[in-house]
Amino acid sequence: MPQIFPKKANVLPILSLGGALLGGVALIFLVWYYFSPEFLVVGYQPDQPVEYNHEFHAGQLGMDCRYCHNWVENAAHANVPPTQTCMNCHNQIKTQSPKLLKVRESWATDTPIQWVKVHHLPDYAHFSHASHVNNGVGCETCHGRIDKMEVVYQAEPLSMGWCLECHRQPELYLRPNEDVTTMGYVHPENFVEINLARIQEEGIQPPTNCSACHY
């Protein structure tokens, strides 16, 4: 009986398998590159409607983070400062600066400035700033050296695994509450022993169960 297909047709299954594998890899790459939100990536640095320089305000001027983000000790979310906070200073300082035109317009029209959020968490993850700040987690632990950022960017991955590193060994990360906003904080040599004693005394027990952050 004569052959229906030539011998070279035997390579078709191999070519099909190779094409499927390459196609699958290409599809995964395209989905990752084009559909994954860029704000989940370390280094995400969106443009803001007003060029607010954290390096100048938090670094050179030494402004405390809580002057602008004044809810962090009492609320789950860190608030973006209202225009009133900006105008506390800028109704007397650089009152005609072109860079502050949108701030003055916001103040005059009572229209909030549409700041772009930098640090995002999924909707299914709960995070409380108050519980962290009041238990010795420094701002720079999660947000990096804000005092060195002219434009704020995401410095850490904020992933579940990254969070669990601290929850499992908080003694490696905590600092005195009075230093939570200190940038460039240096731990003393015996900080682990100090933190272990504090954890025992204050009953600090960062949860690692799923329902702590997902509910």
C-alpha cells in the first residue's frame, strides 16, 4: 500500500509542539508586559500634577512626614494632604511661583489637586498604616529614602512575601516610635535584643495567617 504522506511529514508533530511551546511563552510575555499594571513594579514613578520635591521638603527642610500625611498614626490609610496644608506655607512663601500655579488655582476654586497614587495594594489586601507606625515600623522601611527622592517612586515590591519577611521576624525591622519618620535611621548594635524585649513587653505579634490581611 503506498504511503499517503511523505516521510518529511513526520516532523510536523515536533514542529507543532515547538510552535505551541514558543507560542505559550510569547503569550505569557505579552500578557506580563502589556496587561500587568506598571504600578506593581519597583521603580514606578508617575508624573504628578504639581512638581512637589520631597528631597527639598523632607530632606533639606527636614519636614516631618506627619505634617502632610497627618492621618498615619490614627487611620488605616495615609492621606494625601489637602491644598490647605500646602497653603499654610505658600500663602507667604513663593506666592507667585509658576510651579505653584495649580496649587493657588486649587485653593481659589476649592478644587482638590488630582495627585497620582504611587503605592498601590490590591483591593483584596488590607493594610493599616496606624498599626504599623504605632508599633515601630519606620516610613523608610516601606517607602525608601523619601528625603532623597526629588520625585517619589516605589522603592519596595510590597508583595505578600516581602511583607511576611517582617511579620515573621519583626525584631529585625522595628525602631523606637519616636524615630518612625527618621530618614537614614541607624540601628544600635544591640537593636535585636532591644526589639525582642519590646515585642515581649508590648505583646507585638504580627499575624501571618491569611485572614489577617485578606478578609
